Amino acid sequence: MKNILVTGCNGQLGNEMQLLAAQHPEFNYFFTDVKELDITDEKAIQTFVKDKQVDCIVNCAAYTAVDKAEENENLCDLLNRVAPGYLAKAIHAQGGCMVQISTDYVFDGTAHVPYRENEPTSPATVYGRTKLGGEEAVLRNCPQSVVIRTAWLYSTFGRNFVKTMLQLGREKEKLGVIFDQIGTPTYARDLAAAIFAVLAQGITPGIYHFSNEGVISWYDFTRAIHRIAGITSCKVSPLHTAEYPTPAVRPHYSVLDKTKIKETYHLEIPYWEESLAECIHKLEP
């Protein structure tokens, strides 16, 4: 029975990993957050991995506050680049493997066709640069690693766009949402299921892309959230990015090509609206 360490277990993806673990009793799990294991402490990681005889690490921990990262580069870099390197080095020393979660922000978002894994990266934010550094640190320190880039993550856990739009839709009579940023939402439950497929079938090292199927804007996403939830009292209007300035530059186009992960791990990825409906029905049964 393989021992799997899942870091960042209190986050959106970490919580979904915990829920789905019950469906995969072939593994033994260690779910940790900062209280159980500080991933910025290299010695603590080495001790934990060795003592628990960990076979694979799934790193769900990250600094994800994209705007705050512009003012907190050192902390962001520590969590997103340095710590994954520590994890990779420790698991490699044990002869194990690693799954690292990354982001569409490693690209600058100026493309017009879905990004493939081998396309040149050009992050325009502190968050994107540190996450790209994390990818490189993991693959360099543990060659038996899978990096999964994802985008627009949401779930029933924590703070996210879906929960915010549900709240605002009920509180406000009108709402402006960006229409000229295009991408694909990712239901964290679906990403967790993909990670378990990787664990079950075995590591084929490299970089992969994962999100739900389909392409929409934030404006379209919001309209769908309100429609599925039965919110009719809030008028949603489209905004240009220039009308809603933020400290960190958002990619205008961040659609990820998922061909590689679908073919390698034989995945059928749900359409974004089906997964959104599932999440909203869990939030509001």
C-alpha cells in the first residue's frame, strides 16, 4: 500500500482530495496543512517523508492571493517556488514521486488558441513567476514528477468566484463583470479526480493541463451561476478589463489544451456547466 502525502489539505483542492480519498482505499494518506507540516521547513519535510515512508507527494499548498502577491513577493516565492523544491528533493531522496499543481498564469494570456504544455511561458505577475519557478524546482529535484496546470478553480470550500457571485447576486440589484477575459472554470472535485487517476495509473513525468471542457468569459460564467441558482433580481452587465483595474495583470486568454492529460490518463473531462451545476446544488441543496 503506497503512502500518499497531500499538503494544503484545508484548501479547495485539498478538501476535495480528502473527500475522494474514501473511494481510493488502495492508498494510505497523510493529509497535512501548516499545523501538521510546515512546507517551508526543509528539515521538517525530510523527517516527515522519511519517518512516514511517503511514496508520493501531492502538493496542493500554494500562495494564491494573486493581487496581494504583488506586494508580498518574498512570501509568495517561498510558498510557490522554494517549498515545492524542498518537497521534491525530499521525496526524490526516498525514491518516490510528486504531483505539483500549477496555473495558467505561467502564460501571459495573449494567445488566441488553447495553450499546449510545450508553449513558451511568459508570466506577467509575481504569482505566475513564482508558480513557474515551482514547476522548474519540482521537475529539477524530482524527475519522477507530474505538474498539472489548472485555471479558474472553484469548489464548495473556501472563498472563490462562484461563492462570491452567488452572494453578490442576492445582495445587489446590479453587477458588472469582466467580459474580455476568456478561459475555462475548473471544479476542484474534477481536478482531484484527475489527480487520483494519475496516482492510480502511475506517474508519466511531465507537464499537463487540466480544466473543465468549454470556453467562456467571467461575464458568461456569472450569468450561468445566477441562472442555475435561480437568481433573477440582479442585472449583470459586461465590463472591459480597463474598467476594473487590479494590482496584478489578468490574462485575457487562458484556455488550456487538455489533449495530453486526456490521452495519457484516459480521462473524460466534464463540461464546465455540468460541473458548475453539481457544485451549486451541493452549496444550495
